[in-house]
Amino acid sequence: MYLCIDVGNSRTKAAVYDKAGLSLETIVFAGASIEPILDLHRLLPAAHAIVATTGDRQWELSSIPIKGMGIDLNPDTPLPIEIVYSTPHTLGEDRIAGACGAHAAFPGKNCLIVSAGTCLTIDLINKHGIYLGGNISPGMAMRLQSMHDYTAKLPLTEPAWPRLPFGDSTVHALQNGACHGMVMEIKGMLNQAENALGDVFVVMTGGNAAFLADRMESEIFVAPELVTQGLFQILEFNVRNHN
């Protein structure tokens, strides 16, 4: 079995996969503790493990008792895709894993990978498995919180879809700006990708993926476990090719 761990900015997700890539169990939790992962490993002992770290991690992969391969994902880790990026050492590990997950799930397709979490990341991988790059902007909560924090009078509000395209109140104006603004941003990036590559399939993940996908007009595939699925692909690739 394969233990795949994604340490994000807001939460940690850990999943156990079998050799065929079937998810056997997934846990999601907040905080920096390793204990939930150790509990999962005791329940489903994995031979191999991989961890991608975007947020704060205060434990070592060696703390998990595995008998096989352990990978701390880094710029030197062999990948099942090719990356064309001028600063690969700064490329987020979750973005790498998401691209690997999308390419494995939709081989032969150009994919726009939208991760709607703490930040909104939009990444592009072509049908040949070449990661071309992407963009990063504030996520939904960050947009709403910053408008409150950096002004004197704007209230803090929750995400929502106001009835009118132009807000008839300050709360609705903030919600339209943050929520519809993100949808328009995704649509704009999709349009650019299609102009460059032709047909592009959109894969969405992250805590706000389903909320945003509901307002997209194009075909969207929501993949909550895209990053851990991508980590499985990386781990399996390395285990298979290990001498």
C-alpha cells in the first residue's frame, strides 16, 4: 500500500492507496500533529510513503515506520511528467502533484488544473504530459478577509452568490467581487489556454472547488483527492523505476 500525504496551508490530507491506485481511506485534519497520520498507518500499514509540504510541517517523514520507499517531494524527485518552469525549486509541491494527478486521470488531454484553496492556483499541462506553468492569486477567504482588513469600513462577509450581477448592497458587492471575480478569472485563463492549445479540460480541486464549479459554464471535473492521487502517481513511478 501507498501512503500519500499533502500538508497544506489550512489542513493536512492523508490517503492510503492500493497498488492499482484505488483509494482505501482518506483523512483530513487541521493542525500540525502527526498523530492522525500514525493512526491511519496503524490501521492500514503502507509499504511506501510520500509527503508534499505547502504549509507548516513540524515532523519528519522518518517518523512514520515504513519498510519501503519514503519520498519528501522536492525539485529533484523524478516525475512521471515533464516540467517547463524557469524556477522549478519554487514550484509548489501541491501544484506538481495536481498536474501529475490530472495527467494520469485524463491522459491525452490538455488540462487546466484549478485548485481553489487558501490561494487560487491555475496550472496548465498539455496532452503530452508537459507542465507549462500557471498563476497564483488570493483564494476566496483571503479576498474577503483582506477587503475587511485593509479598509476602514468594509465588513467581513461569507461567500455567496447574490441574485444581481451588480451588488445592491455592500455585502453583495463584496460577494460578487470575490466569488464572481474568481469565476471570471478562471474563465479568462481557460480562454487563454484554449487559444494556445485548442480543447482544454478543466479539473478543479480544493475546498471551494464545488462552490465555484457550480457557476462555470464549461465541462468541469471536480476531483477532491487530485493532489493525493498525483502523489500516488509520483510514488508509484519511483517505486516502479527504483533499481
